[in-house]
Amino acid sequence: MNNKNFTIITFYQFYKNFDKSKLVSEINDFCKFNKIKGTIIIANEGINGTVSGFEKDVNRVIDILKKFNFNNLKIKFSYSKYMPFQKLKIKQKKEIVSLRTKYSNPEIQTGRYVSFNQWNNIVNDKKTILIDVRNDFEIQIGSFKDAINPNIKNFTQFKDFVKTNLNNSKDKKIAMFCTGGIRCEKASSYLLAKGFKNVSQLDGGILKYLENTPKGKTLWNGECFVFDGRISVKNELKHGTYKMCYACRMPLSVKESSSKKYISGISCPKCYKKISNDKKKRLIERNKQISISKKRGLYNRYIKQSVKDY
């Protein structure tokens, strides 16, 4: 049992035959009672989530999901000194990751899975079209060498990228990767439905690759953005160097967070010209409340909590 760090568990599975309302109720009650925080998305096509808490409790989340026949979950464990989430959010949506097309069904077909220890062969293969299917802001802080950036702001735009750039490549080898693998499930299923013949994807995503690939053998450049309080991770999933601007929600490099335009919790070089005066006043007031809470030792969801504080 890990008593010094919070356990973070990321999971997903495409599966349709379950009682959605009953699952929402049970998992919401359990997580709230056990102070588990994070985000869980429940949709007709399955479940997708990242939550954090004490190890024994997050393991029970998986037990609950198995009661609802989620027996083939893709699961990833990692650890953090501080609670990486501010609250619990359980969302019911149409899709667990939005692509908005009838031509993608990972329960029926997906690309060929390539393990982390075989992935370098794919990256080095000049005949393979290597595509990073994440959003542009994620790619800006790190990616595999020579990977194509589709320059998309959200995953639904991936269809437009395919139509514009890949329609003449249906007989070529296509390999894709994303943070944990779920976006590739949808993307590869979409490509296969559109007639692409040879589609593969990084099994377990970038996170599994970084966790298991020695630093001297990695073909990853930079850091990997994660959607929690760690902001970014490096090899062996060690905490990265990026901060988050809590005004515009963009990751900031060490250089950007050292800029005069960066004011913690209020602005950064990417947004200082765009923030309205009203929003700036609200952010300044929030900073004041956080400062008061710190001085008085009071709980505030914007203050990092260690296991000892929890």
C-alpha cells in the first residue's frame, strides 16, 4: 500500500450493455464518501475516467465497475505527492471522447495495438505516417520525433484533418498515438471504417511508453501534458516542469512562468492581453481568499493537499 502518495488511476472501456443511471448513483456515492476526486465520464458507449485518492479506495472503484460488467478496462496507475484534483466530477455524455461520427465503433474494430517496447520501430519507419492525435496545445510541449501535428483544437476536428490530408493515403501504413490510448481507439476505428488498410496505435498511450522506456532509448521529445494537477510528466512519469495558468488554462514552460506577464492565478504571456477587467478582478479576489485560507490553515480547494493534510 502506498501511504506517502495519492494513487491516480486512469481507466476506460467501450461497452454499452450496462445500467447507466444505477452506475452513476453507486459510483458517485462511493467516491464522495471516500473523498475520491477527479473526473468520470459515463456514456452509452462506455466509461472514461481519471480519479485519485487512497490506494485501497481507488481500487474499489474498479471493483464497482466490474460489477457492471466492465471486465476489459484499460487501466493505468500513477502516483502524486499532492491531490491532483480539486473536486469530483461525474459527467453523463453522448460519447466518452467526442468524435461525433457514426463511422467509429471501437467495440467492433480498432487499429492494431503496438506495445511500448516495439513502438520505436514504428517511429523509425520512414514508410509509416506517424500522427499525434492530441490537441495542438498538448503537442506543443512534447511529442515523438517526426510525428505529424494535425493542428486541431479539439478531437472532433480530427475528421477534417483526415479528409484534407489523408484521403490519398488509404494504402499506406498509419500509426497513431495519444496520452492514454482512448482517442486512438476512436480515431483508428474511424480510419478503418473509411477504408484505410493498415492502421496501428500505441497500446497504453504515451504514458505507458514513458513509464517503461529507459531515458537513453526514448524517442519522445519534451514532456507530456496530463489533465490533472501534475500538468506534465516526464520519463518514468516523474512530475514535469510545466505550470498551469489558471486564467486561460494553458500549460506554461519555465520560461513563460518566469515572464513579467505571468502573475500566478491571474495572467500569463498567452492571455494577459485577452483577460477582461471583470475577470481579472474575480481572479485577484480568488487569490486573496486562497492567501487567507493558507494563513489560517483552512481548507481551500485551490491549495495543494498532501496525504498528511487529507
